[in-house]
Amino acid sequence: MTSPSLEEIDNLRKKSLRPVVVGCFVNEGRILFVYKSKHDLWQLPQGGVKNKEKMPDAFVREMGEELGEDFVKKALEPQFFGEDQLEFPPYLHGSRKLQADDGNEIEMIGKAYLFCQAQTSETDLDITKSEFDDYKWIPIDEARSFAEENIYQKGKQRMTLKVIDGLA
């Protein structure tokens, strides 16, 4: 599956969806989950795609910010493998502004999650260089139950389960 083009990513913005790259780091049949104590939430690392930014570049930049550049440099080139969309409840529509590549302002109504898988031989994550408080490598065949038990945000849980199903 090929990565979305710049035009396809911008079309997501024009649909009022913020494009978000989701990093699926896989090592010997295990997937990386990260934990943020502020939100008491386990999740997959993720972050917004900038205007006119290609998917591989967004992956390297965002995952470097989220996990530390040293960790990301040791992963193989990311492979795009799927997407999911989440629309916020109406009271959250417009809670954040978006901008299309042409500069037009757009009210955000949700997110478009773009899944990228990267194989890695590295399992040691220097948590002090990350935006998180803890991490775990979960066997892919156990990841579904881990996500169901540890991700309370229903939209994020659904997206994570779709990622896991895409890897299994």
C-alpha cells in the first residue's frame, strides 16, 4: 500500500480532519505501547502531519519528537498500511483550527489516523528523551486485550484495535 500523496493528505484537512501519523513499531512480533501518566493512558505514539509534509517525513519528525531521534533512527523505513477516521462529538467541533495547504482556515471536526509500521531491532527506549512516562513491548497476539483493558478513550481504542488487526 502506498503512502497518501500530499494532495490526499490535504483533502483530509479539507474534510475538517487533522491528519495524524500513528507509529507502529514492531520488534520480533511485539508492538510498542507508550504511557502518559497525565492522561493515565497507554497508546501508540502519534502526532500531526504538517502542511505539505510527506508521510515518511512526518513519521520521522513526529516519532523523533515523541520517542527521541536516536530510537527512530534505528528503525527501518516506515511502511504505510492503513487509516481510520474519528469525528469528535459536536461540542468539540472547531476546538482546534486547521489550515489547508492553500492557507484557507478550516474548523477541525476530527482526526484522520494514518498508520505506519516500522520494524526495529531496538527495544530500549530512553524514556527521558520521549514525551512519555513509560513503555511496553506487547506481543501482537496479546495487544488487542491490552488495548481493550488500558485505552479508555473509545475512539482511540477503536483506532488502536484497527492497527492491531492490520498487523496480525
